[in-house]
Amino acid sequence: MIREERLNYNVRDTGIIRSMAKVRVQLGTPRFELVTSKLIQESRPECVFDFSMLDEFLNCHRSYLYRYEWHLTRIGGSAHSLIFGDGTHDALKAHYTLLRDKKIVGRPFDREEHLEAMERAFLKATHKAILANEFPMFIEDQPDGKRYLLNAWKILAGYLDTYPQENFEVLDIEVPIAYIIPYDLDGEVGEIIYIGRVDLLIQYLGHLHVMEHKTSSIMGKHFMASFRPNHQVSGYIGGMRERTGLPIYWGLINAIGVYKNDPKFERERVRRETDEIISFENQVINMTREILWYRDRIQQSTGTGPNEEEAEDIFYQNPRYCFKWNQACQFHILCQKASKTARHTLMAHAYAKVVWSPFKFHNMKAEDMGVQVDERVKKIV
Ligand code: SF4
């Protein structure tokens, strides 16, 4: 149980961690042994996070509560942007798998073969949403004229024409990471498991890079600048260092602009120094500490378990986030209801319980990651 006064903790002693990180980076010691270490057995089961959980917590505590603590998701409410992003990721995975495999056997690049593989992968990822009328095929059914099937295919063709054969080597595709971040909460020692999936690990300009695909319809002047600072990039570079024991400092942002007319493609390298990775680890520890404190407050408020109304106020709203990216938050209709009864009636009818498990979402088993989990952890992974 985390006590309230733990908020008054001292900032984590970074000295030891700093020297540990330096040794890891300089010697390139693989961390797999540490992942399977005894420490993981002692990790708190509730200390498993991924980027989306922590990002949502930063955006709006209330939306974090609804999605990741109460596991609510709006029925039929997946945003077109999410479906489009998933389809694009699968299409790029098909493309780079083909590119890597053909290079190994020395077959030449064939644009049509790649395009067909990408279109099939996109369709496979989105066909259920298309059949359920949750994702449009044609521009007439898409109010913003951007995210629909035929435009996706135009964008994928444009991508191949822009980068027909890459000037980097694909080393690995969709690489799962379970980034172990040791913590010391005033004497309680354990590990946070930060789960993620890196789109590509590549060798580019003589350096290892973590490559991330990003779809966006607002690639303005601040778009690339938004990746430093950026927790996901730091976590994925830090996590890949952890996983491979290799000195990885670079990320490559692969931006795919989704527009009505011509698509836009941009790439930019982003770097992370060791100090930034250490800072990221400390920030994750502090976010975890806050989340545990909030959970603890809920327990304390009733003595027996969460009181829902009080929980909603403990995880307070951030109304500035309700329409971020020009889209309504999936919980906006809940937040507009004044009474608890009205909110809970709506929850029962317009929302489904879809349990969020970082391991499952990233399509991996804890055991496959070399993570030995105890019974408490198994309940949530
Ligand atoms: S509607 Fe606004 S306040 Fe409510 S959960 Fe979403 S972002 Fe938070």
C-alpha cells in the first residue's frame, strides 16, 4: 500500500542508475539476464504500463481512469484515425518484410508486388471496420475527405514512389520490448515494466535507429519538433538499448501525411542522449508513483474498495484535452452528464468493457519476452 506521504519523496537517486546506464551503454552488456532476474518476481503487478497508458494519464486523468482502470471503450467508437493508422502500420510491415526477405535471397524490387502486399495488408487490418460501417471506403462517406480506403491505397502507392528502395538496412520488424525500469519507492524496491513495439530497427548512416511510422493530417511546422521531447521515442530508444544491450541513440520518424489531395512524406532523425534516457526512466517512475497514489486514495476513501463517484473526482478532468487533434474524446458524452446515475446508465449502454493489457495489445506473451511473472502479474497480462 502506498502511503499518502510518499508524494513527499525525494527525487530518485540518479547517481547509481546513471552509472549503471553508462556501464550498459559503454560495454553493451545484454540486459536479458537482468530481465529474468529475481527482481521481476518482486515487481508490483500494477506496475506494467505502455506508452498509451502513460500518455493518456498525462493528457487527462479522467480519461485514463475510464479507459485503463475501468477498461471502458465506446461501442463502435473507434476513431477513423486509429483504424487508418493501424491499417497503414500493417501495410508498411508487409512492405518491409518483403523488402528484407527479397534482399536476403537477392530478388529485385518489384513495385507492383509490394503495392499489392501493402493493399492486402491494409484491407486485412480494416475489413471488419469497413463491414461494420465504422470505416468508409469512398470519399462520399468520409466528411473530412481524408481517411477512407481508396485514399489509403493512393497514399501507399505514393509512399512506394517516394521511397522505392530504401537507403537503410532493415534489421528487425515490429520488435517487442519489455523495458525494465528499477524503482525504489522509499525503500520498496521493484521494477516497472514498460511495454512497447518498435516498428523497425534499421542500420542507417552507420548507426542503429529505431524507426517509427506516424500518420498525421496536420504535419505543420511543429510536427517534427514534437518528437523531442517525446516520451514514446525516449521509451523506445531506451527500451531497445535495454533489449539489445547496444548503444542506440537515434530514432527516425517516418511521417505519412494524410491529405485530401496529394499525400506528404517526411522523415527526420531524432537523437536521445544517455542523460535523456535516464531522465525518461525517472519520469516514468514518478508517473507510476502518482498513479499508485491515486489508486491508493480510492481505496482509502471507502476502506473496502473504489467508490466510483469519488474515483471520478480523484482522477480529475482536463477539459483542455476534450477536442485534441480536432476530435472529440471518446468519453465526452460521459463527461457531459451531471449526475453519477446518468453517467453510469450511459456507461452500461454505450460502452463495452475491453480489458486493456499492454502485453496482449502489443501481441506478446510475458514469457516470450523472457519475463518470468508471478501469479499476481499473470492476472493482468
Ligand atoms: S471528455 Fe475531456 S474531461 Fe472527459 S475524459 Fe475526455 S478529455 Fe477528459
